Amino acid sequence: MKFKFLTLDDVSLANKRVLVRVDINSPIANNSTILETTRIKSILPTLEALKNSKTVLLAHQSRPGKKDFTSLEVHASVLKNLVDRPVKFIDDIFGTAARNAIKELKNGEILVLENVRFYSEEVAEDIPPENQAQTIMVKKLTPLFDLFVNDAFAAAHRAQPSLIGFTYTLPTVAGKVMEKELTVLNKIFDPERPAVFIIGGAKVDTKLEIVKNILKNGKADKILLGGLLVNVFLEAKGYKIGEINKGCIKKFDSYISEAKNILKEDGDKIELPDDVAIEKDGKRYEVSCNELQGENRILDIGLDTIVKYSNIIVNSKTVVANGPLGLFEREDFALGTREILDAMTKCRHFTVVGGGELGGYAEILGVSGKIKHLSTGGGATLALLSGEKLPVIKALEESAKKFKGRIVN
């Protein structure tokens, strides 16, 4: 066994009732059209391994309060066009309708349950990991299955009932996505040097913690910053970013002291933009960080910074990127993200794009095939590489111990 947990290759699957937690969270337009299907396609090897099983998929889409928090019916429709097997959908998770549909499944059939985050206990933040198995969903669904397969690598940094609850009640193995991701990403726990991490996106709290972990564990020679983290670090360094750029970040002031400490302790490893692109009269304008007046929104890294970052990337031996560098949804502010991805395709060594928005954009640009590994995980990928012990991985290992000798044969 390559890992401390079991995989699909360790168990007999024919004629078994199998619950599979997948991550098919996808970008969705206002008309409920899925814009990019990478994560849905990624689970096909796992489904192929379960072709002689009764397969039930448990998954989420977005989270409460978001515009794309919607039903998984559209995901099931996409899946129908990707597999040569019956795919059913039911707008229920563990109620009578769902349980009856599960009982009626035949070998080879796939049933997609409703968005698991429609269920309140799934999004509760105060349930200890050891109590996840006591949630209603886990109790209701457990008796219907022989095996639990966790293939939701992109959510492996979460501790929620659908992700770890079943590992206490059912024999559990990792799916093909989980196995592939961990096999590839384990290669850079001791990365070839120089190692560069590119951290962008809008989740300042999460990304700031990841930056600290990467530095603490000595993973990076350089961290190139983009996205909203730029606002925090520029302010921490004394640049005039203005209230317009502070206001777009909740609890902005609380991050400044953390950024100052990082710059004090590891400033030589942090690369900040020399210039940025601001929005003025609805258009893109390049401005040196020294000339910032804080009157306009910062929406991308600037041209000089693109050149600086690209040179660092091309001359590195390990490059890991997560999150867009700017507001890439707008063409005039997508330049930084696009050029950094292009630089990664020119790097001859090991390159990883950590899923989410950046992975989807790489697919749209047609450059994903030139990246050594396009991870399905965003936060999970960076959390893993920064040295964190992911809750799902820990749960898989604990389940392997718990059910040793009782695994499905």
C-alpha cells in the first residue's frame, strides 16, 4: 500500500452499494449553465472503477448566500453526456425519496443526490470531527451502503459530515482523484529548488494563513503575491492604497500586523508588485506603486511586475500557483493572470496549478495541457503543500485502522 489508507484497488467492488463523496463544484452562469467541466470530468476514472457497482454520488455546489449555490441537477445532466451508463438525479439527500432511490439502484447505475450543503449540519462550524458520524445524514445513509469512497480532494481541507462522518461508520477508501492528487503532490513535499509559490485570489484570510504556513515549513524560496493580498501587503509596506482598496477586504486592519510581521521575518522571500493596474474611468492604467494615491481600485499586477514575475517563474524548478493575479473576469484586467500562466508553460520543470478559478481559466485559455499538473484542488492543494495535515486524509488513515480486517471483499 503506497499510503496509510486504502484505495479502490484494495477492495472488491462488484455488486457493492457504494457511496462516493466527490467534488464537482463548478463555475456556473446565471442561467445555471456550467461554464467549465474539469472537476466533473476528473471523476470519470473513479466511476469507471465502479462500473459494476451501485454508485451514489454525494457532492456540493458553492455555499449558502452565493449566487451559484444551486441544485446538482445540472451537474447530473453534464455527467449523463460523459458516461455510457444510466445517470439519475434526485432532489433529496437522505429523506425517504432518496433512500428509496438508493435501494432501487441496479449494478452500473449512478445516482446523484442533491447538493449536500442544502443540509444545515453540513455547513455548521461547531461540530467536532469525532461527532460528525452522529449527524442525521450519516445515520440515515450508512445502513444503505457497503463502502464509502472519498474522492473529494478539492474539499480535503474541510471537516464536514459528508467528508469525514462516513469514515467512522463505513469501510472507507480513496478514489482515483484523491489517489492521483496525493501521488503527484507528494513529489514536492521536498521540492526541487528554487521553489516558487504564486498566491492570488480574493480569500485574504485563507491565503494569508497559507503564506505563513509555506514560510514556516520552508517550502518556498519566493512567494509571488497577487489578488487582494497585494492590497494588504502594499499597505503594510507603507504604500498609499486608499480606502477604496481597503474597503473591498473585510477586517482589513486586522491583517496589517500579520503582513508586517511576515515582511519583517521573511521579507526577502516575499515578492510584491512594483507596479499595478488601476481602474480609471472604466479603463486599465498602469501605475508605479510609489505613485499610488489611493484614488482608484487596484485590479491587476502591472506590466513591469508581469515581467519580473515571469522571469522568476521561468528560472524556477518548482512552481505552484493558486488564485488569479487580478480581476481576470474582465478582459482588460486578465493580463497578469494570463501572462503568469503563459510563463508557467515555458518553465521546463515541475509546475502545478491549484485548481479553482485559476485551473478553470487555464482550461479556457487552452494552456492546461502544458502545465505538469492541473490540480482539482485550490485551497486543499496549497494547504497540503504548505505542510498542513488535511482532515480528510487523517480520516482516511483512521478508517483504514478502524476497519482493518473488515474491509469489503
